[in-house]
Amino acid sequence: MSRRSRNRWVGLVYTTPALAFVSVFVLWPLCHVLWLSLTSRSLLGGGEFIGFDNYTRAFADKSFWQALEFTLTYTAYITPILLVLNLALALLTAADTPLRRLTRTVIFLPVVIGLASSSLLWYWLFDQQVGLFNKLLVDLGILTEPMIWFRKAASAQVAVTISVVWKVVGFGMILMVAGIQAISNDIIEASRIDGASSFLRVRRIVIPLAMRSIVMATVISVIGSMLAFDQFYLMTKGGPRGQTFTSVYWVFQNGFARFELGYSSALSVILMVIITSATALQLWLSRKGSKA
Amino acid sequence: MAHVELTDLSKTFGAFQALQDISLHIEKGEFCALLGPSGCGKSTLLRLIAGLEDVTSGEIRINGRDVTDMEPADRKIAMVFQSYALYPHMTVAENIAFSLEAAGMPKAPRLARAAEVAKTLQLDHLLNRRPALLSGGQRQRVAIGRALVRDPEVFLFDEPLSNLDAMLRVQMRMELSSLHHDLAATMIYVTHDQVEAMTMADRIVVMDQGRIRQIGAPMALYAHPADRFVAAFIGSPSMNFLPGTITGTGAQLTLDLGRAAKPFTLTPRGQSAAKGPADLGIRPEHATLTAPDATDATLPARIRLVERLGNQTLVHLETAAGPFTLQGPGDLPAKPGDQTALSFDPSRAHVFGPDGKAI
Ligand SMILES: Nc1ncnc2c1ncn2[C@@H]1O[C@H](COP(=O)(O)OP(=O)(O)O)[C@@H](O)[C@H]1O
Ligand SMILES: [Mg+2]
């Protein structure tokens, strides 16, 4: 065996665990969903190959497109909120002092809680009768009496947004902190000698040099928002009057409430294509932006 | 009034004393080198002057103004970092112009000014490049350009040549010297390389373990090191130290270098001497080879190794008082194994007492 081909085999052996993991938990389910989407399989079994019927049905499914529109709207407003908060918190806590490390840890803590648990937690915090959040707002004089957050779509979305931001803001913050800390200290000091104000330094030095992690945090948050489910399932149940149904919620409804596994698989595939394209577009735009 | 005045500067990091009682006056237009081994506090001192680090105690004045508590940008200094610290996402022009941008100068005039500075540094064809696409020497020049554009009172350099290869280093050394000559600006230059300090500086400040050991013009330090540390640090190859005993004091000092050797007499220069142990310091070029039975032979020696560099020869010898390196002309007759003797010029010999101070 030549040295080269031997090296290739050794490389393969080393990557086997990772390849096995990806095959079992990513590639195989993906293929399975692709296959299911071409069948009329029910959750209880049975069904047959029906070609692209599920897809033609999906394109005519008004509820699905409404859910997608709602998901995109949700993504469109929560992403900038997260981006700004991530960056602000990262800038405030990036320096490595004990107090800042502690603050970072505290802000990051909710990230390790499951989204479902945090949604339930906030559901109770928002409760009209026993919710502490309501009590706080009343005590602070912001509300005159406890409000029913989940009666109107708008206030329900505010409630969901508050809970999700609380839950995930630490994640993007940590990514950006890593990016900011990776900037060489010399460069920051050079900008101090050059007389840059904090604002100019952030705008002209810190943000451009931490751009990779800022983009990464944003892409991850966009993907997360496009896949929103738990928070609405647990807090709004898609209501009021189906106004807060997200795409994944609709996939879930079809697969697990109506047992239409084949159809819900087709919806998943469409969603996957949309999210993948959106991600590719973001990465391409950011690369183009950093070259310009 | 000196241009830069440091008075009783001290700096501690936690419990660690990085600098202790540093007092130093630097004249306007002077090129002052801070020289010392790695970790002796040179960069820390430079960073105190720059304002990148807060002083623990003491005072810094630049051009008469007390700048001790001022922001770096307000001190009218510019600094060239060892890593160059160029802004990697900006072009050469933007790098040079950044301090003007920070000062609020509009885009067109500041880029024009940057182009002017770049021209004097032969960077004009690189104005739109990013630092990643520049050679080490070009990056160095951009860093200098960034300092020049601010028109500072004092230039601070932290080992600016240490990332360059040997040939470029020699060239940049000359360029920095002529820059200093042209600008007649005050420059403080940190280096651990005694050759850089010797060749460029008007005055060298030798530092060790957070303290100043000696301040002087390069040749003065070379000829009259105040202590053993300075003597060993300046000069390459390094000074030879032979352990001995002072047996006679007074107008003439007599030094016994042990068995085999003849007593060596010289005129003391420094503090008064007492009888007892002392080291004789001889620079490699201040010793000559002579026959073992010659009248000027002080110390018998055997040649261990001969290095011929063309214009000079380095001879490594073994003596009863320890190893010795001698520097002679390129055609010095010497070969390994030869029995020979060393002869020292008393007017160029140094004696260091047990405390390391020159006698
Ligand atoms: N920010 C700091 N915190 C703690 N110790 C430091 C710091 N900066 C420098 N030191 C210590 O101070 C000493 C002098 O450092 P430095 O001035 O960088 O030395 P030099 O430039 O002469 O090599 C070193 O022992 C170094 O470890
Ligand atoms: Mg240093």
C-alpha cells in the first residue's frame, strides 16, 4: 500500500465516529423524510407512494402559507432585537473582569434551560392571576391592572418575544464576546493612541473585526426563529384564532394531530429548502459585505 | 527643561513590582534607547509613557505638561507596536488616516494627507492594499506612517524590528536613523538588541529587573560600564570575566588570577577597592595572543576552537581562570590545540567587585 492511500485510510478511520453519527442522526432521517414526503403514510402506518401529490397539496394549503408568513414576520422582528441586545451585552461584558464574567454567566444561564421549560416558566409569569410579571408591572405603575397577555395576538407575541429573548440572548452574546475577545489587544490600544472615541472604536474596529461571530450568531438566531414551535405551542397554542401558528407548528399539527405523516414530511422538506436558502443568502451577503 | 521627564516612576501588577523608582530626562530631539533583557520592564515603561497603563506612583511630563493622568490620545505621542497592530480590515491609506478620522477630519483631506505621508515612506503604490497583502517591511512602514501622520511630540517604538529578517532589520535600522535625523523628533526606542541600541541611540538606558542600571551614550557605556550586568549586556561577543583576588590596593590595583597567571596591575577607575575577591573583565577585542614565555603574557591558555568570519577571527580558549573568547584580525595565526598566552591592555581592563560594581 502506498503511503498516500494508507494515509487516506487512516484519515477515514479517525473520522468514522463522526461520519457514523452524522449518518445515523442526520442523513438517515433526512432520507427517510424525503421518502415519506412522497407517500400518503399515516402516523398509524400504511399509505402508498403518491409522487409529488403532497407537494402540490402544500402549495395550495393556505394555512401553511399563512403560518410561514407569520413565522417570517416573527423572525423579522425578533432577529434585530436579538442582534442589538446580543451586541450591546457582548460589548458591555467582553472585558475579562470578575464582575463582567459573573454578569456573562448570569445572562447565559437561561440558555442551558430547555426552551419548553422556559416557555412554561414564562407562561406562569405572564398569568393574569398569579403571574409575577404582571404583578411587577402593576407595582411599577406601568399597568393599572393585570392584563391577559394571550387574549390578543399582539400582546401574545410581545410575551413570547420577551420569554424567547430572555432564554436565548446569552447565546448570541457569548458568540460575540468570543469574537470581540479574539481582537488583538494591540489593535485596540493602537486605536486608543489614535484617539478613537469608544463609539468610533466600536463602529470602525470592533464590529468589523468581530463580524464573523456577529454573522454567525445572527444566522443561528434566524434559523432558530424560523423553526419556532415550543414557545407558541406552550404559550399561545397558536391562538388567538390561529393567528400565531408557526410553520413548524403547522407541520406538527398535520403529523401528530391529524396523523398525516406523509403530508407533514412534505411540509418539512419545503421548510428545509427555504431555511437552507435563507442561510446561504445571509452568508453570501455577509461575505460580499466584508469584501466591499 | 527636558522634553520627556520621568520622576520616580513605579509600577506594580498586583504584588509584582514591574518598575521601581525610574527617573529619566530625555532631551528634545534625542533618540533614547531602553535596553535590557526580556521581562525587565522596558515595554511597561514605554506603555506608561504612552498612557496605555496607569502609573502606580511617580510623574510623567512631556514638554512641560504633566500627562500622568492623561488619555493616550491627548499626550501628543505616537507608538509603533512590535506586532505593528495595523487595522487588518482597513487599507493602507485608511490605516494611516485613522487618527485623522478620529479627530474628525473629513474624508478627502485626510486621505490626501495619508497619501502624502505614504509617499515619503515609498508606500504610495500600496495605498489601497490591506495589511495582509504587505511584506513585513511594508507593514513596518505603514505602522511608522500611522505614527508620522499624527505629527507627535514624541515617538515611541516597542521592538519595531524584531519581526523582520536580519537583512531587512539592518536596512530599517538605517531608515529609522535617517527618519530621526530628518524629523529631529524625540524618540524612545525599546529593544533587547544591543546592536540596535548601539547603532541608533544618542543615549542608552540599560534596564534590569524593573530598575535603571546605567544611562549613557553608547560608546561611554561600552568603555565604562558601571557594573558587571551592563558590561556583559553590551558588546558582542560578550565581555570575558575572570575570577581573581585583589591583593594590592591604592593608586595601582593588583589582581591575582590564580596559579599559572602573573599578577595583573591596573589603575582603578570607579569606587575604592578593598582586598578580596573581584572579577577582571576583558572585552574579546582587548586581549591579544602572545607566547607563553613573553614578558607581556598574563595568563597561559590553550586554543579550543577557531571561528574565522573573514574580517575577524574568534578564538575560544581555555585558561586556568575559565573559558575566554578573543577577537582578532581575520588572518590571526591560531589553530586549535595551540598552547599560547593571553596579554591584556590594563587601560582597557575592567574590575568588578563582589557586588558587581565597577572598581
Ligand atoms: N499586564 C500585566 N500584568 C501582570 N504582569 C505584567 C503585565 N505586563 C507586564 N507584566 C510583567 O512585567 C514584567 C515586565 O514586562 P515587560 O515590560 O513586557 O518586559 P520587556 O518589555 O522588558 O520584555 C514581566 O515580568 C511581565 O510578566
Ligand atoms: Mg517588551
